[in-house]
Amino acid sequence: MQETTGILVDLFFLFAAAKMAGELFTRIRQPAIVGEVLVGVLIGPHTLGLVGSPDSALIDLFGGDEKAAEEALTVVLDVIAELGVIILLFFVGLETRLRDLTEVGGRAAMVAVLGIIFPFVLGFALIWGTDPVAAEDLGLEAAFVATAMVATSIGITARVLGDIGAIRTREARIILGAAVVDDILALLMLSVVSGLGEDSFDVLELALTAVAAVAFVVFAALVGTRVIRQYSIHLEKLRIQNAPFLVAMIVMLGLSALAGIIGLAAIIGAFLAGMMLAEAKERYNLEQQALPVYEFLVPFFFVIIGTKVDPGAFTDPTILAIALGVTGLAVLGKLMGGGLASLGLSGRSAAIIGTGMVPRGEVGLVVASIGASIGAISDDIFSVVVFMSIATTILAPPVLVWLYRGYRFTAEEVAEAPEEPPLPDL
């Protein structure tokens, strides 16, 4: 079908560009994901236009409606990007056992709570004080920007921690545990703010969403891990080839979809699926079996994030100043929350935890999109949130690599860590 040819061409450019950029940045001793995001900006529809624009065949399929064809292409690319971050968090889950999170549960919860309070207050105050629209809408626009500043995109941090072999460290476990709590709290905040924007706020619905989210996480973490531990040995009796791997993919996609139905990010379901199957990974070598899928899909997530950036939106000095201010406060808020919650740990550990919570990535973009769709934020403020999301995504990885330079891994971390490339010297 000619209609799919243009999409295949886009996928070719996205994957090839991501891999070449990753290779280049690895050679200059920088995280590969920074190159993947930046090359996405370069080839995206707002710059060179190599990807992200429908061809004539796809437009004809939609009766000449170019806007509809563009939206369809965006949906296709977003689904592929979502699959990329799902497999990424599944891998992270495979390296995280339930006991790892329960050991740091209290501190992780504190990191999540304080990491939400500080960015929200700082972001709300900045937009309320600098944007005239904020005063007119009783703070709704400021609330949306502040909500976009609280949610952490753990996919970016998880990729860096995995690349440098630090996914088993205490700081990484705190970050992962905090990300789960962070996602639930951010979901509730988004529900509240969206309800206010649509004049349809329902306290009962919000409470039911909260209960469903918590129940899902608890059930998957407690019951799911026990089921896998007890019954995974029976996977050997299945007649289909690579049965353990195929069942793992089914569990991963199923929990991701269920998380999305509940209202959580799909990546939380993928992470929980990996954590459940961590009980059987040694028996079936799941990581090695899934590695080709990881190498193919994960780069799409980061390069597609880059394609969403419109550099031209920041030619207005005022908008650029607000964007820089929001970005600075978004970083500061997470560092303050992570630092305060890390009292008793070393300064390096506190900095790692705070920095690990900094990236907003696709989470900030989702919040901005919802705000724009209901008319709660202006086009300029939408660009500000996009800038903040991308900037925090790009800034955090090299800082994390630098912070882990010279880190002394414990014997347990070295013994259980996956084989990864050595930490690069900067």
C-alpha cells in the first residue's frame, strides 16, 4: 500500500538518525540519548522536515484532509515511541526486585512528595506573576504549567542508569520507587486540574481513580511477584517456541494497557511487569531474549520526543525568558525535594537522586497537550512547557554520568548488575 510507504520512510530516517547520533555522542563521551533527542529536533517537521509530515498518498487516503493525515501520522509515531519506552521500563523492572523497593520505600515516598510540592509551588508562582492570562483564569494556566513541572519521566533516567551499569545502586532504587509514587500523585493532580478546566470536577471519580491506581500497583507488586515465583517453572511445558519470552511480552503489554485504562502511565505497568518477571529472569534469560526488541524500539522514543520541538517558538525574548525560568525552577524544585528527602545520605547521593527525578520528557508533553486541548493554556505557554520538558530531558543525562564518575559500587551492586559499558570519563 502506497499509504504506508511514507510512514516506513519516516521510520527509516528516525531509526538511522538515532543510531548514528547515538554512536557520535558515545564517541565524544556523552550519553547516547542526548544525541537521539537532538537529532530528533534536527530532522523533525519544525526544522529540516525529513520526518513528521504526511506524503501525498497518506493525504489522499484521508480525502485530501492534510490535517487529519498529519494527526494520523503523529498517532502512529507516538504508538511506536510508547512501545519504545514500555520495553525500556520493562528492562528496568527486570533489574528491580520487590525487596529492592521496599528497602527504600519510606525515603522514595518522601522524594516523590517533596519533589512534587517544590516544583508545583515554584512553577505556579512564576506563571501567576509573569503571565497576564494567569490572573484572568484564576490560576488555571499556572496550575497546568505547575502540574507539568511535577511529573518525572523515569524512562530517561532509567536509560542512563542502565547504560552506566548503575541500575542496582541504592540511589537508583530510590529513584525508581519515587517514580511510581510520583506517577500516582501526578495523575491525581492532573485529574484535579483538568476537571477544573472542563468544569466537570468530580470528587468521587477522583477518589475511585486513586483507589484503582494504588490497588493496581499493590496487586502487581505483591501478588504478581508471588505468582511468577511459584508458577513460572510451568512455562517450560508450553509447546510454542520461546514460550517464556512470549509470555513475558504478553504480561508486559497487558499490564501496560491495564495501567493506561486505570489512568496511570503505561510505563508503570511495564515496570511492574518486569519486576514481577525478575523472579524468573535467571531461569529463562529473559533479558538476552528481549535485547533485540530493546535495541530496535527504545531509540524511537527519544528521537520522536525531539521531533516535537519547535525552535522557532523561542524567537520571542519574553517567551524564551519564561521558558528558561520555568526550566530552571523545574530543575531546582526536584533538586530541593530530592536533597531534603535524602538527609542522612551523602551529598553525591542526594545530588544523584535529585538529578534522576529532573527529566519531564513525554510526561510534561502529555500535560501540555491536555491543557491546550481544553483551551486552558495559550500557544506560547504550550511552547514553554515543551521547552521545559525537552530541556530537562537533555540536561539530566550528562549530569548523572558525571555524578556517577568514581562511584564506589558495593559488592552486591557489582555482583547483580548487568554487563554494561564502563562509565565514560568526562
